[in-house]
Amino acid sequence: MENNLLKSKQHFEVLDGLRGLAALSIVVFHLYEFMVPDYTKSPIGHGYLAVDFFFCLSGFVIGYAYDERAPQLGLRTFFRNRLIRLHPMVIWGSVIGLLGFILDPYIGAASVAEAGVGKIVLAFVCSLLMLPFPWFPGRGSGLFPYNTPAWSLLMEYIINIVYGLVLLRVAKRWLLVLLGLSAIWIAAVARYRGWIITGWDAPTFADGFARVSFSFLAGLTVYRFNLIIRNRLNFLLLGGLLIGIFMSPHHTNDWITEMILVMFAFPLLLSLGAGAAAHGWIRSFCTFTGRLSYPLYMTHIWAVWIFGNYLNAKKPGQVEMYLAATAVFVGSVLLAYLVLRFYDEPVRNWLTKGNKNIKEKRLPVESLAASKS
């Protein structure tokens, strides 16, 4: 019965493509954090909103993938499925983040000496177990110093648990109530902070719960109320709109703009993307970048840290700086593909081999988020 259900499931290639574009945009955003630290001058000053888009996609996909079949699978299998989907890259991100920290050719030795062996080992163990460790020097009180994006994976783990224990059984009317309460919560956080690039570090840790709560519930609402807008819009148009949001000018204390984008623009893009179709090379592009997005998200930040230290140590000219940034971007994409091809997919296939209840059909948009976003 489950296999028939999986075979009947539609695959949303356009959502895959949007997820891929968002992941690529995140790499660019993080590079510009070092090249142009002032977000009001950055050409991708709202790139950190990609994490909210990812949470929204995640709510839609989790509902689509599990609302009907979770009762058949049971909570144990559901949680195991999610762990298999997400945790191999958590481990990889921890390992490569540790190596990048230790082997950084610009400040590696000094950083190791400052941190000490005890903190280095403890932070690594916590990273493997998805436990925050914000007491690490030189990483801005980040919850996960070796792989900053993992803060949003922690939020994803938590909201998945909430989904399995609570949201799976919540009636539609109560889902709307929860959505309304979460909207008030995230608006209050945004007004207090002046923006929502929060949740990634120790001082703003609690803000991450507001971000994941609203956007995940918004995506789940789109699915459960079938708010899919059937259309013939080209993926390139939808992708352009998404990138346009990330590239929209950033202003000090522009929390109202961000709330409009998160509360209305992203759910609308989700509805349009779920109702659109891709064909030919565009479909291939969407499928490929969708597969690549999670490894890219979990692979790039160590190289971005080294790039930032390079800028501080060498003070290169503008041409050299952009050449180095391009090299990091291209290298991150290539590494993400290698990790996808030879680690992530083989490990997940091995973990699911021989267990039909665990094996999942590949689904679009299985939760990403960006570091410091």
C-alpha cells in the first residue's frame, strides 16, 4: 500500500529548482558578508531570508510526504526517516568544518592555540550530536562554530519532532490558530530586533523558534488547504522573483518589509511553484540543483570562513577579491556535487537498504537553511 502511495505522489520540480537557487544565493550572500559587511550596501542584502523560505518549503513537503502515510509508518519510522535524510550531512559538515578550522592557512594555528584542545574536541562532539556550543572563540557566539548553518538544522529537527507529536494530528482550524499566533510571535521578534537575521547565535537563539514556527506552519497550511495555484509561469520567472527578493535593497530597521516578504511573498511563491511545471533542460536544472542544495548548504561555510580570513590577512585588491570569491563559489558547488554523489546519497541508500518502510521517494525541498540567516 505504501509503495502505491509513493508512486502516486507528484514531484514538484519547480520547487526543487527554487530550493537550488536559494542555496546558491546563500553561498553568494555569505561571501558578500565578508566582501561588503554592511548589508545596506550588499547586492544581496536580504539573502538571509532564504532560511525562512526553506522553512516554508519544509512545512509543505513534510505535510505532503507524511500527512497521509505517517499513521501507517508510526512515529519511530518517521523520526528515523528524517534522521537518515538529514544527519549524514550534519556529520560531514562537522568533519569538514573542523578540518577547515584547524588547517586554515591564514589563522589556523593561532585559532587552535586560542581555542585549546578541550574546546576544539567538545565543540566537535556537540556538532556531531546537533548540540549547540556557543562558547567557541572567534566565531561570533555561533551555536555551531564549525558549521554555522547547523543552527537551522537544529530548528528543523525540533519542528519535525513537533510535527510528529502534535501537528500531524492538529485539525485545520487549530492549524490556522497556531499560524496566527506564530505570525504575532515572529512579528514581535522582527520589531524588537529591527530585522530577522537572528537565531544563529547564543544571544538570539530563541528567535529561531519564531522563524521556524511561522514559516513551517505557513508551508503546512498551503499543503493542507490545497492553496496550490495552477499556472503556466516559467520557472525562470519564479526563480527571478525569488532572487529579486534576496537582492532587494536592505535598509536599517526594515522589519516591516521583511515581514511582508516572509508572511506573504514566500507562501505565494510556494503556491505558484507547486502549481507550475518545468520541461526540458529547465526541468533537468531544477532536479539537479534541488539534489545539490542540501550538500551545498552544509559544505560551503568552512571555505567562506577561510575566504574571510584571507581578506583580513592579505587585503587583496578588488579584482583579486572577486576572483577568490568566484573560486570559492565554484569550488563549493563542485565539492557539494562530489559529496552528494559519493557520500550523501550512497550513505542514505545504504541506511535504507532492505527496509521498505524507511525508504522514501525523493521529495522536493527537504529543509535547508542558511547560517547566520
